[in-house]
Amino acid sequence: MERVNVLGVEVSAINMPRAIETIGTWIERRQPNYVCVTPAHGVMDARDDPDLLAIFNKSGLTTPDGMSIVWLLKLRGRRDVAQVCGRDLMMAVCEASVARGWRHFLYGGVEGVAKDLAANLVRRFPGLSIVGTYSPPFRALTPEEDAEVVDLIQRSGADIVWVGISTPKQERFMAAHVGGIGAPVLMGVGAAFDFLSGRRAYAPRWIQRSGIEWLFRLATEPRRLWRRYARYPWFALLVLEQLARETMPRRGG
């Protein structure tokens, strides 16, 4: 899958149909991979953390989550790229799963969220197979707890593990467990657990498409999110600097 460098993060030049096709191939071949969904703040986090940057760049897919990333990739000639955010990816994959028989495990959310999410997804997609849920504590798992989770997922027979514990914890979890957890595919979808369980409200679709969903989320959760979104102007300046470097004529030598 072609990737485009965005401040060091190799973002997959992809859209939703191609993402589902790729994930289906991994499941069919039992090929271990993980998926990172990457908005601007994820790129900024990775820029400041070499270990996280390596995790993003070793993924099977690092999708453009956020219209600013989509616009940047289109500006650089990838016209068929579209936004692949966590909640939309989860809905699209679950819809495709009914006919293909893919089995899902939900890992994340505070107590009760994963179970509410499972109920909502099965209600939306009758016949969907959700084979387990687990809500981890708000701390690092002990080695014993981690082994129990791995055993639980392996015994479930899941094809896909959805990980909703926010960036960068979910990316570290996926990188640590890919290939050793039974399921071939892990997908880090962050706040999708809260949105699709009904715990958090969606922005109107026109706001999502306009690229200002971050303003909607900031207005609804200012105390939790202001530090994250305060970095967006800096992200824009760094991207402009990168574009200027790339378009600057090279001197012959």
C-alpha cells in the first residue's frame, strides 16, 4: 500500500473500500497486522516520540483520520484518498463482516462501554458475531493480567480485535500483541467506542466533512481536549514548511 510522508508519519493513501479489501485479505491469509487511524494530533505525538513513530510506520495501515490529512494527501496527488476515521471504519467493517463471518472482540472503554457498544452493533447489523469484550483498568496491566487478556482473546476465536484505549496507549498495545494474540487483525479506533456506544455525541455530518470536527469536540470537552488541539496551528505551520521544502527547486551540482 502506497504511503505518503506527513511530518515523518507514513500515512496510507487509502479509502474505505480499499481498507476493507486489505483487512479481508489479512483475515483470509491469517496474516498478523494492525491498523492505526491517524489525525493531526496523532502525527504530532509521533513526531515527539520516536518509539510511537516507529509503531505508526510499521503498521499494516496508517489511515488518514481527519480531513486535514486527507486534503494534504490530495494536494500531493493522491486523488482517490478519503477519510478513514475510527468510527466509520468500525461501522464499515462490521457491515462487511455479516456476510463474511468475521468475528470481533472489543477491548477498551470504561466499565460497561464495550458491552453497550456490542449491543448497538448487533442491533445495527443483525448476524454480526461479537465473541468477547474487555474493559481494561486505567493503568498498565500487570504481566498476569496481560496474559489473562491474551488467553481470553485467543479462546474467543476472534478475527479482529478493536482497541479503544486512546492514543498512544492503543498503538503500543497493538504493537506489543500483534501476531501473539490469536486474531490476525488489531485496529486502534480510540473514541469510536464512546461514539458508537452512545456515550458521546457525533458532530453533524457537515461539520465532519468541513474539517472542523475538532472544534466541535473541543467545545463539548474543553478541559480534556484543549491541550491536544492547541497544537493544531503548529501542525499546520510544520506541514507548510514540509510542502515548501518538497516543492523548492533543487540546485544542480
